[in-house]
Amino acid sequence: MIVFEQAGFVYPGASAPAVDGVSVEVEPGRLLALLGANGSGKSTLARLGNALLVPSTGTVLVDGMDTRDEDAVWDIRSRVGFIQQNPENQIVGTIAEEDVAFGPENLGVAAHEIRIRVDEALEAVGLAGFQRREPHMLSGGQKQRLAIAGALAMRPSYLIADEPTAMLDPVGRADVLRSLRHLRSVGVGVMHITHHLEDVLDADRIIVLSLGRTVFDGTPAELVVDPGRALSMGIELPAEILLAHELRRHGVRLPDGHPAPEDLVEALWPL
Amino acid sequence: MRVPSTFGQYVPVDSPVHSLDARTKIGVIALFTLGLFLADGFAGLGGYAVVVAVVLWASHVPPRIALRGVRALGVLLLFTLLAHALRWQPATVTLLRVGPIGVDPEGLRTGVFFAMRIVLLMVGTSLLTLTTTPVQLTDALESLMRPASALGVPSGEIAMMLTIALRFIPTTAQEAERVIIAQTARGARFDEGGLVTRVRAYVPVLVPLFVNLFRRAEDLALAMDSRCYRGGRGRTRLHAAIMTPRDWLVLLLGGAALLAIGITF
């Protein structure tokens, strides 16, 4: 488990903390979504999670190891995969399999074991057969899945994804979301940072940050109950949920919960 | 700007030359170069020409591609030939005279000799880059530099820098194209004016390109940190290059034969 305990971080020279007393846990096999406007501290929190930054106040523990402990840094990073917004900028290798091998190579894994891990990781993100493909011959979504495979090859217990879909087209976005869901299903704890609530409606837990502080901590269902409150936190609800709210307000009977577009169609056409 | 699917000169086919270890090829080519400069007769050059032709045939590289570099050297070749062959008011017997300029047979012989040597050097050494991927080359370089690590030379880090540079060449080329299109859309002209004007037109392209490269470098550093990169120490490799008995055989016998040609003729 990654445990953020009252974690805070102040950038050198900044007057206000970027993250201020946030407490949250990333648990194996669960999806934690982190929402918030630009400058809300999402990316800073992400970097606190794998010791790219160490907290100024509070603590961050990864499987019990304090990220402040310099001897534990490499152990922590091998357990916590990290992917960023721009897929292009995190690819090191000149061909796909070399990039996926980069992490295990750094960990000193033996060559035949690296081979197995690389093929498994590419398979897991749906890029089997792309071993010898050059990065610039891949689409944005494929590059981002390659980055996920690069993290997976280190056999991490957790994956922190910092706005992984922000630069992708709808197809690439759906593919990346599918890969992240697959990771959750095989027991990896995923922390997904995003601007789009519709990316994480199936999250196990959502926290919303504003100016470095937690302003919401609960389930997606709890967040969409009150569109006004969500909007005040800078979260725009997906159109189908807003529509459902309006319809209910005008007396249309709909099934409980927040319907997917297909459910909404199903409920509306008999009217 | 079209970005080729394979960067560099590499010709992606399977051949006995391609499958040799890059270090073997570097070693053999070093001895070939040495021998080529030791040879002082046409017999020696003829011998090397046969060797280069045979290796070229075995490598399945189209001769047209292998000779591409020679055309680029045309001016240098012509200059070499003329500088040796032409005499101003020649005192010796000349082959041909035009006014005060004459062609000296001995000079012509030397000119042809030097020109041939340049062509052989060019084609012979280009066989390395034609049959070896940039990554294999950087790996070979790292391995050859390893003894220098004892003296504090960061060979692993240098190889990593080269690999990353190779990795980002196509990315940077694509980005340059995007910036050029963006600037063109806003009225920039890259195709008019004199040399100075044209060079100056590229300043608004280079500035955003560099700014973006720095941003990329920052992201890349984070990505490498996250994936536990901590320098060359303790790193293993997916494709560890291994010198096979065949590599040693080619290196020792081939290298010795090439050197022998140069010494003998």
C-alpha cells in the first residue's frame, strides 16, 4: 500500500505549498482517481508517490518504506511505476522492446528474464508483435501503452499515471484506459490522475484536490449526486449524468445510480 | 521533411555480414584501413578492390547504395586526380598539353592511385554503417570503451547519451517540420531572399524547437529516474552482444589477411 499521511510539499521559493496535508492510500487491485484543476497539486502528489519528490511535511510510505529513506529509493521506484502525460518524452529506447527492457536492465535483471518480462508486458498492453517497432512509427495511444509496458516490466505493485490520456485521441484514450483497468484486475494498485471524470467513473475511490488540499474524498456515485457541488470544485460531470439529473428533476423515472449512455437510451426509448 | 523508417544508412536485410558482431566489423575495418595505407602499388589496391567487392556481394547491400557516398566525394576525387596529374609549364615529357598546362603521366598514375584509395576507403568503411544498426554501434562503442572506465571514463553513460540522441532524431525532425508548418501558416517565408535572409528565417524555428527539447529532456529525466536508471553500474542488457567463434575467426584471419595484402604489395 502507498500511504500518504498528511503529506505536504512546498517548491523551493514558492510561498504556498503545492500539496497541503493530503491523506490517501493507493491499495493493490484498486483504482484511486485524483481529480482537480490545473495547479491543484495533482502532479506534485503523483511525484511524491514514487520518491521523485519527498514530502516537506507529513510522510509517504510505500509498503512501509519511507520515501525519505535514501537507501530505499530504488526499491520504492521499482515497486511504483510512473507514467506521464506526454507519451513521446518518456520513451528511452530506439525500438519498442529496448524501451520496455530499460527498467529491468537498470534493475540488473538477467537477459533471459528480461526477454520474458518484455514480451509479457507488451502482451499485457495489447502491443504483442510490436517488439521491433520504432517509437516514431507508433500512434500516441500506442506510445502511451508502450510507456505503461515499460513500467510493467519492472513488475510494480503500483502504477501512478499522471494524466495519461490528456494528449490522446478518443481511440488511444480508450486503449490506455483499458490497459489501466487490466492492471487493476491483475492486482496492481492504480492511481489515475485526470481532468476527465468520465475516464474514472468506475474508480474505487475519487479524491478531488483544490489548491493542494483535499476537497472531496469518496466514491464516484457520491461525487455525481450533486452537479452543483462538483462544478464548484471544477469538475464538469459527463453529459449523460447531467441529462439524467435534469430528467429526474422534471419527474422522469430513471434507474438509480449514474447511468451509462447506453442505460440512458434503454430507459428513455419506451417513453 | 520525410522521416525514414530506419534512421541512418542501415540496410535492413539478413546476411552473413549483418550477423557479425559490430566489434568484429570495427576491428576488421581498422585493419583494412591500416593495410590500405600501407599498400603502395596497384596490385595491393586491386587486392583490396576484390575483397571489398566480395564482402559487398555477401552483405546483400545493393551496390548502388554502397556507391552512393562515392558520388558525394566526386569533387574531392576530381581534385585529387587533377592536382597530381596536371603540371604548370611541365619540364618533363607530357601526355597532353593545353597551353601552359600539361598532363604528366607519372602524376596521372599517382592521382589515379590516390583516387582509387579514397573510393576503396569510402566503400569499405561504409559497409560498417550499412550492415550495423546505430544501436549495435553504440553498444559496440560502449564495450570497446569499457577498459577506459577504469580510468574514470563514463563509458556506459556516453553510450546511453548516444542512444538517446539517436532515439530523438526522428522526434526532433518531426517537431521541426511541425514548427516550420506553423510558422509558414503565420506568414513566415523560408524560400526567398539571399543566404543570410534564409538562414535568419530559421531563427523562429530553432527557438521553439530548443525550448521544446529542454522540456522533453526534463520529462525524460523523470521517466528515467522512475525506471531506476542510476548510471551504467549494475546494468544488464536485453541484447548482450556476444563474440561468437565465427566473430573471432573473421576478426583474426580476415584482419591478418587484410593487413598482409597491405604489407606485401
